[in-house]
Amino acid sequence: MPDYLVILQAAWIVKKARSLEDAMNIAVAEAGKRLNPDLDFVKIDVGDTACPKCDSPLKSVFMVAGMALVGLILEMKVFNAKSAEHAAKISKYEIGKRMPRIPLEVLEVVELD
């Protein structure tokens, strides 16, 4: 059975952030705390969004009145899955049970050689 790299997107809310950089750091740290130690192999990063006007990449962070919404990218390798869909379900289940009430969306599933 093949191995897959599953890339998920998560919407993370940060309260009382002082700046965009602060919000990004808090979101990555809080997500890491929820996944460790069981899923410490999941790579966590802040996602990018295309600027609607010039199409250049911007960090996926929106902040108003000290509250921020941060778009996180989570990458997880799934071994011996039956299919790409099966790998996506496994990763959503494993990450989702450690992050209840956090919306997750599968962005991409890549078969590894």
C-alpha cells in the first residue's frame, strides 16, 4: 500500500494578539501544543493567500481589535493507506481529535514514492 503526504488547512483564532507576527507565532505554538507529543511529526506553518489585486502571496492572517484569524497549513505523512481519500480521512481524524472545534479542510494529497 502506498504512502501519502496530506496537506490540511486549519482556521485558528487568536485572542489578545499584539501584532500580526504575534498572532502567527501564538497560533503555531498553540497548534503544536495540541498535537504534541502524539503527532509531533506534523509540520505546522502559516498559510499564504493571494492578494486579490496584484496576486502576490500574503500571509493568511486577519486581525481586528486584538483578535486574529490565522490560516495554518498542516502537513502529515500517512503510511500504508488504501487510497488518497483514505489517507485524507486518516489525517483529518488523527488531527481533528486533538483539535476539536477547529475547522479542517484537505488542500492536497500527494502520493509519495
